[in-house]
Amino acid sequence: MKLEMLAQQLGKVLQARGLKVVTAESCTGGWVAKAITDIAGSSAWFERGFVTYSNEAKQEMLEVSAETLVHFGAVSEATVKEMARGALAHSRAEISIAVSGVAGPGGGSPDKPVGTVWFAWALKTGGEWTAGEGFPGDRDAVRRQSVERALRGLLDVLEQST
């Protein structure tokens, strides 16, 4: 229910401003886009979504550089910033959200344990925001918390950019 309420609130703000959002998702596998499109009428403010689970997809669809992926990894501030920029460049949206993380149960490392998730939000008119989080729980819990953080971040960015 919390995701639905956040998505409804986001829709109201975007529609009131005449803006559309684009998503670029890795560990959430399109769940942010799903939360948004679960709201009736979301076609008025949701432009498109990219699910770029592999590094190749990040490079091909969002123009994330191979150098960034090699140097920083897929789960990094640098990567999500490039994902957010790429999503804006390849859509007609004015605001983007990018998410990449380690949902588990495997795939973690000492530097990036399971639950590590990076977010980036960007505006076509300029301005980028990032956040790194460490979420507890199993795969589903990490992903659900990531979707919630992504939606809250969009609302925060919209509030700050008025």
C-alpha cells in the first residue's frame, strides 16, 4: 500500500507540473515502473522505463561507459549517474530515476554487501542527486525498499526543484 500511495502522490505532482518520468532500473527489474504504472492514468506522466540488468544493456541502452563499469562497477554512484543521464537522453521525459544494487542472496562483496543500492535522480533542465543505501532483509525486502526509496527520491527532487 505504501508504494501505491507514493506512486499516486508522484503522479499528482508530475501531472500538476506537466512533467514525465523515465526509469532506468537494474536490481529492481522494472518494479519502479510497475509501481508507477499500477496507477490508473499514469500514461499522462510516465514516459518509459529501461530495465538494464546486464552491463551490456547499461552500455547499449543508456550509454554507460565501459570504463565506468570496469573502474567503479555496476553498483556505484558513477554508474547510476550515467544511467540517469542516459535515460533522459533516450526519452522525452524531464526527470529520471536510476537504480542499481545487490539484492542478494548472492553477489555481495566486502565493499558492496547484499543490500547495497545506489540511486540517481536527474532533471533534463539540470541537476543530479544521488544516494547510496544499505537495506536489510532478503531479496524481496531489499528490492521493495529500493522501489520505495526511488519514489520518495523523485518526490524530494520535485519538491527541491520548485
